[in-house]
Amino acid sequence: MKKYIIFLIISLLGLYAFDSLNDKKEGPPSIESVKGAELYGNEDYIFLDVRTEEEHRLKAIPNTPVFPVQELEARIDELKKYKDKKIIVYCRSGNRSRKGTDILIEHGYDAVNLLGGMNQWKGPITSSE
């Protein structure tokens, strides 16, 4: 009986630790593509592309600045003009933009990750394809 109780306690502690790790992996605040498309054109929001310049030229949300995620931290001061806006960060699929959103939040910006990126974007696009 004593071994069973010890096993139960250890199991519960393990589940608690696992849940805590999952909470931390949730990532930054996010927004679905449909909601993002509704906000496009709202002057309180700015969309920020964290892909490469070439990816942006091929297909992008219109009128969005490009700050590749690899350069974002080094160029953070260039974004001061957007400090009073809510920044919707996007990439191709939502992975790089998750990292970009984290960087922006660390620097005091109000940013959210666009889930699914350009792959799921339902709003307007510019394309050279």
C-alpha cells in the first residue's frame, strides 16, 4: 500500500510538471486569419512581415513592412513609429512570426502572431506569381 501511495504521488507530480511545460509552450498571443483579415485596413493595426524580402515580393499582405525575423532584434528601433499600434506579425506558416512576436513583446510592443501565416491568409494579397 505504501508503494502504491508513493507511486501515485510521483505520478501526480509528473503530470503537474508536464502540464506546466505545456503551458509555457503555448507561445505568444495569436490571432486567426479570418479575424486578421477583418482588422486589415484598421488604422490601429499594422501587419508586419518577418519573412525574407524575396518571399515578400512573391506574395504578401499589401502595404506591410518587411523585417526578416533574423534581423528583427537588430532593427527594433526602426519600428518605433509603430509603438502606438497593435502589430500583427506574419510569415509563411506562423513559425517565424511566433518568434518575431516574442521579440516584439520583449521590447514592449503590442504584438500578436497571425496563425497559419500566408498559407491560411484569407484577406487581400499582392503577388508577383
